[in-house]
Amino acid sequence: MNKKTADVLVITPHPDDAEFGAAGTVVNLVRKGKEVVYIVCTDGSKGTDDINVIPEDLVKIREKEQREAAKTLGVKDVIFLGYEDQNINETPEFRKEIVRLIRTYRPELIISSDPYRRYIWHRDHRIVGRVVLDAVFPYARDVWAYPDLIQEDLQPHNVNEMWLWAPEDSDINFRSDITDTFDIKLKALRCHKSQIKESFSAEMEKWLCTRAKDLAEGEDFKLAEGFHRVEIWW
Ligand SMILES: [Zn+2]
């Protein structure tokens, strides 16, 4: 019997996406006693506007930053799949890798990127979101999808829910209360020093606060993260 389990998998295209999209919600889940594991699909090697930064160095820096941010939030483990930033593809191998992780960790909830945000949306975000949706249904569920995984005792698994971050505003159907966890979200984001320049940090935090207030409009709490929630019918 496989002992590596998690209540929640956060499957993210780049190091830092999970903090922008879902960190406040992740802390809420951890506080409820849920075990959360991050899967970071790409290596983040293109995340710089400085031509003098060597991609291999950036990969190591970003891995360290992501581990620190995850630790700040109480995430149990971070797994880096190491696909090249801006060059991830919707391949059968990538889909199978996600299915393998779903069947290993057997989460009730997966948090990932909404692939259906329109027009200007990072290609990696579109691809990861799509592959995760396909992996959840039907590939993780169906016994004949991967007979070789069954041979390894990676049995079919049904995920109950998906929460997809950064949907179109009109697609937001779940607003998660992050009033008490917003400060920790900012603390985790500050770990991503290679991504958020110090000179821009205050401005960005102000923008994030305004956005969180806007997302909580009409709710009985002050700050929110917004998701497209998919409850699965099985
Ligand atoms: Zn990203």
C-alpha cells in the first residue's frame, strides 16, 4: 500500500503561481488539518528580464524560493517536475505523470490554473490547467487508462473537487475568505525575491490587497481569492 498521500494537491505551472493564486486559501486548508503538497511543473528558467542571469542558476534560485514560500504556508512537500519554462507541452507523457501523482497522493481536492482564461494568458498556465483537468477525468479514474500503473498498484482515484485560480471574472463561482491569511500570503510572496523586485514590492502588495477586497465584494468577509470551482459528480 502506498503511504505517500495528501488531502490537497496544488499543481502549478511555475514557482510563485500558487502564492499569487491560492496561498491564502492554502493556509486555510492547512489550518483545517489538511495535508497539502505542491507539484511545480516547469523550472521557471525564463522568469527574468536580465539577459545576464543564467537560466540554470535561476532554476536553483527559484526552487529555493518556492520551498521557502511553501514552508511559510505549511505545505508538506514540494515536487518539481522540471519541464522547461515556456516549453511545456500537452503530451501523453506529461498527462500520465500527472495521473501517476494523482493516483499516488489520492487527493480529495486539486487546486490548479484555470486553462480557460481568454487571450493574454501564459501558455504554460493554459496547458497545465488543461492537462490536469484531463488527468482528473477520465484518466485517473479509469482502470484501463494505464494498465501498467495498475501493475504498480497505482489504482484509479476519483478527485472530488477542483479549484482553478485566475479564471475570467465572469467564471468565478467560489470566493475563499482569506481575511485572516492574507498577511501570510504576502509573506510567502516575499520569498520570491527573483520575481518581485524590492522597488515594486509595496506597489504589488497594494494591488493584491485591492484585488482581494474587490473579490470579497458582497460577501461577509473582507478579503478573498477567487476560483472556478468544479465539483465532480461521481
Ligand atoms: Zn506562471
